[in-house]
Amino acid sequence: MGAAVSWDDRVRRRFKLRELDIFMAVLSAGSMGKAAVHLNMAQPAVSKAVSDLEHMLGVRLLDRSSQGVEPTAHGSALFKRGMAVFDELRQGVQELDFLSDLTAGELRIGCTDTISNAIVTPLVLSLTEQYPRIVFHVDIRNPSLLGRELTARNIELAISRVTPSAEAGESVEILFEDRVVVVTGKKNPLTRRRKISLANLVSEPWVVFDSVLWKRLTDSFSANGLAAPHISVVTHSINLHNELAASGRFLTLMPSFAFRFPRSNPLLRALPVALPNSRHPIGIRTLQNRSLGPLAKLFMDRVRAFTKPLAKPEAN
């Protein structure tokens, strides 16, 4: 390959989105043959499109072998930028559709289970009633995986706990500071006590849903010279978690905001026990330098308004 040409030269006139799309399909599929099947094209046509793109750019984009293809450094860079190009085009088309019909549109968001129940669900109910043709795609994941979905541009925004090790390239808007509370069912005798110490909880059985919150609890026990409590159930199912906690047999940990909305579970009670260093920020996470569509901006405005009361200190 010769030296790469500049954008202002022939690349600007000859660059074809179709060739870029085929190149990205090849990398995603891992081989020319698989990409050809996915694109419903002949394999020689796929190979020619990638070769034409390499020739036009003046660099090798793929290392080819009998096992498939791997991106070169140039190929990886183009693939990353190509994701942004097609994402911006998709956003542009959706924005045109939304401006043509303000009652329609699609929005892809991500959040955690507890935020889905307490915050996202009531907002989706409200917006779909006002704009019945809006389509929401809601991805439920833990905060770290939401960062990957943002980077991959699979979602426009995420609402989650914000950690100091947020993904590079993210923009974060803090909505409120939350704290962790110990929770059980209303039939548990502990709910009748006005004050509880950590020592009172050592022998209680626990159900664990969020490993990060559990780590904060065990750190609190350790700082007070106490052994970690016994875990009876570990689950990734929010429904199972809530059902077991509501039974009154188990204790668990939940964010306090889950008890400050009308949709709070009437069978659950937060216990009066202080957990040191349990505060953490909840925020909206977006990708830096990514244009947000009007529907995403509308949803973010609704989130800000809905969570504004949570920014006020909780009453003791």
C-alpha cells in the first residue's frame, strides 16, 4: 500500500458508505464468507468492496488468513469511527422522523433493575400515554456493563449508580446522592425496633442481589470488628430477590430511593440501622461527543424533573 491520501483529496470524492458498511460487517462477522451470508451478497463482491476501500484509503485494513480476518491498527481505527458515522446517520434519520411526527420515535436506554422499577417505569407509562407511538428499548444491566453498551452505541443514555471508575469517554450528570439501606419484610420482628446496630444483624440470613452493595456492607462490619453475615441466597433476579425479602425471613440491601416513590413495595421495610460510607451518586450517563436525539433530550428532562425531590436531604 502507498501513503494514505488526505480527506481533502480524492478520498472525499470517492468514499462510499456502502463499502464502509461492508467492511464493518466483515469485521463483526469475523470472515468474508459469514459477512456475505449476512449481507446476502456473493463473497467475491464482499472481498472486492473491502479491497477497493483499502486501495482508496491507501492502507491495509484487514489481515486475512484461513481462520478469518483480524483488523490492523488502521482497520480498528476505521471501525471505531465507522460506528460513530452510522450512529450519527441513524440519529439524524430518527430526528427527522420525530420532527415530522412528535408522537413517534425510538429511544434506547439502559438502567439497573431498581432504577427501572422506581424511575424508568413511571416515566415510560407517562410518555407512552402522551406519545403513544414512541417505542422504548430498555436494557437492564449492572453499571459497568451499561458503560460498555454506551461505548458500543447500543443505548443513548444510561441511568445508574456512578462510580469513580466510570468508563473513559462518558459524560455524567449527577441527579442525586443516595444511600444504602437494610431492608426486610414488614413481618420481620426487627421492623418494630426503633434502633438497630450492626451487631444485631450478624446472625440474620441475607439475600444478595447487588455484589457492590454487599461489599460496602461487609466493609462496614469489618470496620466495626464484626464478621460478615451469612448469605443464604445469591440471585440476579430482582423478582426473586424482592419476594424473598418481602417474606420477612431474609435481610437485604437496597438503595433508599426505592422507598421514596409511590411505586415502593408495600411489603418491604427499611430498618433503622446506619451504614457508614454507604452514600453514592446516581446519574445520567451519556457518551461524550455523541449527538443526542430530541427524544433522548425529552426523556432526560423528564428524569431530571422526576428525581428532583431526591436531591433534597432525607428526613430523619
